[in-house]
Amino acid sequence: MSESIQLTLILGTALIASLSPGPTTLAIASTSMTCGRRFGLALASGVMTGSLLWSVSAAFGLGAIMLTNAWALEILRYLGASYLVYLAAIAGRKAMTAREPQTNTLPSTSLGRAYGKGLAIHLTNPKAALFFGSLYSIAIPSGATLQDLILVIAAIGLQSFLVFHGYALLFSIPPVVRGYLRLRRWFEAFFALAFASAGIKVLLTRVA
């Protein structure tokens, strides 16, 4: 690997970004608690795939293209905000449902749909596009080889896998699930407000 590539700095920056509370964490937490560990891990896999796609795209120039084309980020911004508001509406409807759940597999969903949800959340997140575009344009020198790029992409991908799947495992442990079942409507109300707040913030914050 080229000595000019500071992999530790890159991974540290990516780790801070992935650990920061946001729509991704909310989605993994809510799915893991309401649907169980398998569905939480499936959603986390979708998020990681989205992260990997943004990482690859940024490494090979798409990030720079999006950074210089405001209209592309604007479209992404509206798509992301709309999807977050949609998730808020679903959580709000659950919060207003008085019927108590019997198991921890509440919603009628599938592993594929959970994976698709995670993928959609990350691919429609304009901040993810900006983050990876900025990271690669600043931290990767113009003379980086293909092997350098592959190493950085793989390292960030492995780190994302551990973080996102770790969240899924954390929020699916029995004490957490039991706490959710006792306070289900309060949790769903919180998720509704949090998703709506994130959607509005994305809508009102210009990213380009």
C-alpha cells in the first residue's frame, strides 16, 4: 500500500461516521427489536451493501461527479427525505395500535424486504454520498493504485460489517426485546418522531 494513504485515519473517520446516531441506527434498532435478530441482521446487511456501493462509487470517481453536480444530490436528498417520512408514518401507525404483540416477530415482512429496506436507507442518504466522496477525494492521493483502492474499500467494508451487524445483535438481545415489548407504543412513537425529524432535516439541509 502507498505510504501516502493513511489507512488508520480513513478507518477512524469512517468509524465515527458509522457509529453516529442517525436513520441507519434507528432502522437497525427498530427492526432488531420488533422483528428479531435475523431480520435485524438482514437489514444491517442491506445497509452495509449500500455503504459498500457508495465506497466503490466514490473510489472510482462517481463521488466526485456527484459533488460537482448539485442536481444529482438534490434528487437524492428528496428521495431520502421521502423515504424517512414514510418510515415515520409506519412507526406512527404502529404506535397508535393498541393491540399488544405476542412475539418478537411483529410485522409481516421477509428477510429480503428487510435487506431492501436497509439498502434503500443508505442509498438514498445524501450524507453518505457526500461523506464517501469527500473521504476519497481528500484521503486518497491521485496516484493511488488499483490495489490501494481495493484495500481501502475492503477495510471500510469489513469495519462497516462489524459495526452495523453489531448494532443488530445488540438490539436483539432478550432484555432489550423484553423492554421493547413492555413499552412498545412508546418506542414506536419515538421511532416515528426520530424518522420524521431526520427526514425533515435532510429535506431542509442543502447538501450542495
